[in-house]
Amino acid sequence: MGRLIVEQVVTVDGYAADPDGGIGFFEALIPPGDDGEPQLNDAEQLDYVSQADAILFGATTYRMFADYWPGIDPAVEHVGEIVNRLPKFVVSNTLTDAPWGDGRIEILRGDGAEQAAALKERFGTVIVWGSLVLTDALFAAGLVDELHLRVVPTLIGAGRSFTPGGLGDRSLELDRAAQRPGGVVSLRYRVR
């Protein structure tokens, strides 16, 4: 069985979305790249993404990624070539089509946790970015093997946690901690 990695960008007070569901809290805090756009990728991110065998999205995060990633310049967004090349899946019972640049990605219907478990059987490493509703189900089902957090230096006081409310205690083992440009801290945990 493969491993499933969840990566979230969160505030210091642990929110992955503001009270209205937006993520604008981190865009102004991430150092800009050559094109002036916020950059979360660096050598660490490139290494991490290059180990992936597939990417899994929830519908909302898929829409955000599909609007941005297919048209990026890999010279600016260094993980762009890998993101565009990897097999991608979106869990949705409402999407009828999932375009990605000139191609399509596979829509998985039904229970998100069941679909993710099936992907773990097919692929060595599956990455999930954002996708809060989906990751709630993955945490609740005990399918998350690693948790990667990019903690941005801001407090918003209220919003959406990156874990489900009724999760209970889960023990984590710190695997890596590193400071990034702009005061961003990258944390990698193994879920026990």
C-alpha cells in the first residue's frame, strides 16, 4: 500500500481558510517570484513533489489549481512541470468535466475516503493539497500517512481548521522543520 500525504498552508493559529472560506491570508505573505506571484515552491517543495506518483484534489481545490497550473512557466514555478505531468484525480459527485490545460483529469465519484484508499493501492505516493472537505474524510478514516504544513506568519483569529472538529487525539512524529523565506515555516509530520 502506498502513502498519502496531505499538505496545507495554515496561519500560525492553525487556520487553512478564513471565516468566508478564502485563502487570501497567505497570498500577500508568501515571497513573490520573478513574475510577482506568491511562490511556495523551493528546493524542498521540488524534492517533495518529485517523489509523488499521483495528485488527488477535492473539487474546490481542483478548480483553483486548474485555473492556474496548466499555464504556468516551469522556469518560474519549478514544480510546474511535475504537477502537470503527474496523474491527477478529483473527488466530486457534481463535476461533469475536469479539464486540465489541453487534457482532462479523472473524476472519482462516491466516498472520498474509499476513493483515496483505492488510489493508495494503485500508487506509491499520493499528494493531497488543500481540499479541506476531502482531507477531513481522510483524517477521519485514518488514511493520512504524512502531514506537511506551511505555516505563514499571520494570525486571523477565526476561520476553518485544517482538520475535522471531531478528529480526537492523533499522535504525530516531527520529521522535519525548516524556515523558509518571508518567515514561512515548513513542518513535516508522520501520522502514527
